[in-house]
Amino acid sequence: MQIPFTACPGLFYTTSAQDGFLYRLRIPGGIMNHQQFTAIADIADNYGQGYIDITNRANIQIREIKQSIRIEVLSHLQALGLGSTNAKIDHIRNIMTSPTAGIDREELLDTRPLVKGWEEYIHSHSQLSELSAKFSVCFDGGGKVAVKYQPNDIILAAELINSNVYLRLYLSYGEKGEPAKDTGILLQPEEIIQVLAALAQTYLNHIDTNNHPKSRLREIINNITIENYLQQVKENLNLDIFDITKKTLYTSTTPDDINHIGIHSQRQPGLYYMGIVLPLGRLETWQIRSLANIAKRYGDDNIRLTPWQNLLLTDIPKHQIIPVEKEISDLGLNSSPTNIKSFLVACSGKRGCARSATETKDDAINLAKHLEHFMILDSPVNIHFSGCSKSCAQHTQADITLLGITTETPGYQVYVLGHLLYEYVTIAKIPNLIQEMLAVYQKQRFGLEETFTQFITRHSQQLHQLFSKTKKYHV
């Protein structure tokens, strides 16, 4: 089987990591059923170390694999609908959409058919195997749980205009790290797959398929200009794509406006979904099997993964909420939106990646234990541990970023909203430092309604004075 060259992990080929081989399963839209989730647990037990990691694209990674997974097992996953039917496109990034698609009471459009339609189109058009492994598409239905702020090459976000629902097209170009930009183009839902095909083909027309790694979409657009790129896309379409007054896609540097954790009513009367915190996106296989059984017994047999490395159980009747909460608690998990682990992110760390200067996951868990013991975090704060500057686990700017560095001993640089606060803090001092920083926020904020992001923005000109009492932790 001829697989495109890529450094990204997949299901039909292994990628070597610091701690062994790494497999990744694409889960379009992040939705799985009981049988699929259980099959993944079997692989993690039989080939890995009894756990999985949820990624920031709602993929699943199985790490620390010491031997290749047998082709019969991979074929079984394909039969279950987990593996791509066309192995050549298995490297392409997972299609992102809101984890509450179809159940969000505020959404304008259920994007699940669009996810399915684009996935099927990719499968049936082998030439798209030449796309960059990082070619990414996101559908946002305009609901309460938004994903349009997540980094993607192409974003299609629902809007209501004159009682009609359109999808506005945003494309990634400009400087690296900048959010996708509004093209001024509105599309009807039935036009989307055709337009995506033209966007992808126009990209392919401008790359050398023999080059590795392949150029990003942003680089292609920067090279030929957005005007020329869109003109070439239009020439491949039989659509009257029109411009309207642009509406800015406001950037969100932190996920503190994400409110999927906890218990929420669905658009379906009498039914609820529960957002469950997964510490650093990791689940052990015994937890996976239990969650799959809970979803089957109490809900709609579906488990929904989120780009924030948590998961949802859906279609839970009101009278079953308390029993579900009890069973979730028995798994060592919870659905509290103020749980520090709800917004704690860490990369694979030194054991999993040679680039990492620190054991980020261990340090993050130690911080969580410390904070849970010494304070009550009554408002979510996004804390990101990154072992190096690549920021693999979270590409958006966090409230607090801890960047691993090595001097004489490993430690962290500490940033607040991208502002460097400390050049070097030892690992041992991080828990007390973060505790005191959060205490400053809780004591001096205007009230519970002022987020950490708003608080820091208000004090952005005097951050060092604001945290002056924490200087004792700076080494």
C-alpha cells in the first residue's frame, strides 16, 4: 500500500516518538459510538500501555506502541467506520466541528452533514492524498460552543442574514499564527462541498507534490495573493459567489468562553448533554469501556470528543442525570466547569518527545493536585504547559503559558497572555507561583464576571507590579 510521505501519525503507518510508536485515529467531527470506543480500548491494551490521548483536533492518539498493529486489526477498525476507507488520505487533518453539533440550542446549522459530506468527498477523490498533512477544515454552526476561533486553514462559519443561514468563508493567510481572515464570501450549505473541492484543487495546482514537507495553504496564498487565489477558485466553480460587507471574525486567545463542561439542556426537549473533564486529555482503557457503557445505557450510544481534549455524553434524560454523575465520579472524573483540569493543557513531555525540555504532563498534574488542595478556582483559567516553543498541544494563546527550558536544571518561562513575566522558574516552585498568581486575580478582579483574560488585559501595562509579590519564586 503506497502511503504519502508525512511526519504526521496515522492509522495505516507508524510515526516514531520518544516513547515508542505513535498511532493516530481520525474521528471526523469527533463523534464515535460504543462499539468504536471499545475497539480503541482493545488496541490500547493489546499494543499500547493501556491509555489513549485526546488531541486538540478531537483525534485519538495511542502512544508507547512497541510493535506494528496487525493489518487484520486495522481492517477491523475500517469495518467499524474508524479507519479511513482510503488509506492514502489517512494523513489529512481531522475535520473539526463543534462537539455540540445537532444538539446545541443556539446553533443556526447542524454541521454534521457537512462533515460527513467532505469526508466522503476526500475518500472518493484519491488526488486529494497529495494535500498537506496539515490541510485543515472547520465547520462552525453558529452555536453556543464555537470552534471558529480554532486555528484552521479553512473555516466555514454559519451566520443568519435576512432569515437565511449562510456559511461565511475564512482562509488562513498572512503571518504565521494569525487567525483565519474573512474573505467576504457567503455560501449556501448545499454549495459547501463543491467550494471546498475547488479550494483544495487550487491549492494542489500550486505545490510540487514531490517536495516534503509540503507548503501550507497560508504560504501558497501569501505567494500568489488572496485576490488571485480566490479568482482561481471561482474559475473552477459554476457558482455566483458574491462579496458582502465583511464582518470581522474576532479572535479568541483563550478557551475561557468555552462552556461545554457541565450539564446542559439540548435542543431536543427533555434531553441533556454532559461535558466531562479528562485530565490532560488522557483516558485509561478501563475508563473508556465504562464511559462507552454509560453512553449506551443512558444516552444515545455516542461519545463526542472536543478540541479542548474533553468529551461529551449526549441525549441523557433528565431523571438519569444524577445516576450518570455518580458513575462518572466513580471513574475518577467529573463535570465541574471550574475544575482546574478543565482548562489545563500539556504536550506529551520529555518521555514522548525529544524536543521537550520538561516532563510537561507530570508537572501539569502536580500543579493541579496542588491547586485542588490549597484553593478553590471559581472561574476557569487556561494554563498551558509546553515542552518547547512549537506549542503542539495548544496553538492558541493561553491565559498562563509555561514554556519548558533547560539551563543548569529544567524549568519554565512563565507568560501571561503572551507577555513574559519570568525568564526562569524552577519546576519545584511552579505550583506555589501559579497559586499566588491566581490569588492575585481572585482578590483584585472586579467580580466573578471578569475573566482572567479581561483582568490581565486591564493590567497589561503594569503586569510586573501586579505580580510583584510573586517575585520570590523567580530564580
